[in-house]
Amino acid sequence: MRRFTRLTNAFSKKVENHEHMLAIYFLYYNFCRIHQTLRVTPAMEAGISNHVWTIEEMVKMLERRSILDGLRQAF
């Protein structure tokens, strides 16, 4: 993970941004990426999901969550 090293452009200067990027990476790793040994995603193996997520599905879910978080903060 190059986000941990300071010599790249992808280095996170703020801890909050780093946490968000790790959350996105773990979401991709567990729901979108088919693993060689499992032949499915870890989420499918665990019974959490019944299909391989596309990047578009992941982005839509994150956008919905962002909108809901904004509404919660408003009240």
C-alpha cells in the first residue's frame, strides 16, 4: 500500500482522508475483486453478498451514504 509512504503523490496528509481511502479499498477488496483461491469475492464466500459488485454499484452506494450522512448532520 503506497498510501502509507510519503514519497508518492497518493500519500494522505490528513488522517481522516487516509481512513476514508482505506475504507474504499477494503470495500473494493471484499465486494468487487474475485480472489484466485476462493474463485468468488470474500463477501460472497461469507454470505454477505450474492453477486460481484461493479465499481458503479460501489460508487452509488457511497454517494447514497454521503447524502444520508449530510441529512443526519443537518438535523
